Amino acid sequence: MAHKIIWSPRAASNLENICEYIARDSKYYATLFAKRIIANIENIPKFPKSGRIVPEYNSKNLREKIYKNYRIIYRVKRNFIEIVAICHSTKPLGNM
């Protein structure tokens, strides 16, 4: 079953901040990064449980996909998928 994707304000801000940081060196690579993250996210509804369970939380509905050194954290809900956060893999997640 395909799910609708909803972005949390935190996740949208995360992606924007990461792209701004990358753009300091290269606007091209910042745009490419954003496109690839979004492409990864657009594939989540096809197989929402294909991402691994986030180890820090051990909740079957809180999952993550990895793109390069970044974690795309998402929550599987009944009728939608919420993109919760996008963060570098070396940074702690904080509260979800």
C-alpha cells in the first residue's frame, strides 16, 4: 500500500541546513544532494518497512534509510509516512 509522505518541520529544516552548508563549496553538489535525498524519500512508500529500525529507539515504526553519511529518519503511520529528521550519521538524534 502506498503511503502519503509528510515532512516534519524539523526534517525540512535539516535538509535546508545541510544543503546550505554544502552550497558554501558547491551549489551544484548541494542541488544534487537534495535531489538524491528526495529520490530516496520518494521510494519509501513502496516498501515502508524496508528501512532498518532506528537502534536508539527500537520502535518498529521508527525507521531509517542511509544515504552516504546521512540518516533519513521516518515514522510509519497508518495512512502516511512522516519524514522526521535528516542528519549526519555522527550526530546524535535527540528526541523524536
